[in-house]
Amino acid sequence: MSRKTRRQIILIIILIAAAAAAAMFLMHKIAEDRHIEGAESTAGEAESTSEEASEEAAQKQAEEEAREQERLNKIAEEKAQWYLILVNNQNAMPDDFDIETVEVEDGYYIDERVCDALQEMLADCRDAGYSPRLISTFRTRETQQYLYDHTANKSDTAVPGHSEHECGLAADIVDAGSLGWADPLIDEQEDMPAQKWLMEHCQDYGFILRYPKDKEDITEIIYEPWHYRYVGKEHAAVIQGNGICLEEYLENMQDYYQAQ
Ligand SMILES: [Zn+2]
């Protein structure tokens, strides 16, 4: 082998080695790039997943807020219904409050929308063996004025224009056995059999015992275990069931009322 040939062979070997080294470097570089790309796309996916999740959460929250708003609207609508009207010392009966009265029995009149419920309650109480007796239902402004003027204790009788009796939504009912008392409108009325039945069942007919014991500070009316007020079955059940008065219920209705 000539010297020239040997040199040529060595040169070829060097070239092949260089080509191999270059190829290896290239392959390594490609692999590295791919790895980085892969990592990037994983991060991208993670980013879009968390974006979706927060979008979903925001949508859920918006839906919940819309639902709550709808519920509050329904409560406001319900509060404006005639059967939930609040009439007390602070809230006068509105001048435009519309009443059509009909006779319940014995010359006692009440709002025609309440009459059936009251008659049914009295009939069922009688069927159960008791003797309820109406002693006051709808009162004109003049009657309320007369009662107010002649009452010794002003917290016994609502100020004229502020009585549920004038709204035609209330009934004072006593046990017939107490009619001989000097005054049947006393705390002991609660112990009379008809009264016990009424206090237990009134909500089934849409009535509440409007001036409960221990709520005088709120209602500003003495305990009256005879004064029943119509509010509708749904509300009566919640009010009686929670042992609250109408003022408390209307003030915090969103905590109690499950709008349908
Ligand atoms: Zn009354």
C-alpha cells in the first residue's frame, strides 16, 4: 500500500467518524426538541383544562345567583299578596285595600276569599266534638274606633285603621263554654277545649294564632289565644311550625319560605 493510499484511507475514516458524530448530535438534538415540545403541549392542555374549570365555576355561580334572584323575586311577589298583608301599629291598612265581605254565620262577616276556610275550620272543630263560637270578625272603621275609644288598656285593641278585623282577614273565636265569663278574652281561653283544638289545627285551614305568647314586644298586642288571621295554608304551616309571629316571618321570609 502506497503512502498516498494509506493517507486516503485515514482521511475517509476521519470523515466517516465525523459524519457519525454529526449524525448522533443531530439525533440527540431532535429528541431533545421533541421532549420540550411534548412538555409544552402538556402544559398547554393543563392550562386550557383549568380555564375550562374556572369558566364552568363562573357559569355555575351565575346560574346560582340567577336562581337566588328568582327566588327573592318570588318572595317579593308573594309578600305583596293580599293574604300576607301586614297590618299593625306601624303599618296601616292601605286605603285601597279591596274587601268584599260575606256572612260566615250568625251575622258575622269576613272577606269572601277567607269564608270557606273559616267555615270548614269551624265545622271540623264541631265535628271533633267542640263548641267554637265567633265573637268578632269583620269590623268597620267605626266599630274599631268605638272599641278603641272604650278599651281601658290600649294594647288590647288595635288603633283604628291598623286592625286586621278591618281587613276582613281575622276572626276572634272562643269556646262557647267561656261565654258566661265576665270577659272571655283572657289568657285562660287557651285552656278551653275548642280553643285547644283551634290552636292545634288552625294552620291546616290557612290560619295562624296572630298574637302569640311571648311575642308582645314585636306585635305590640297582648297574647290573644282567640284571634286567628288568615295567611293561606302554605304560610300558616311555616309560621305556626316555627313558632314565630307574622312580623318575624315577613322580615326574614327568605330564611323560611321555600318558593315553589
Ligand atoms: Zn281579634
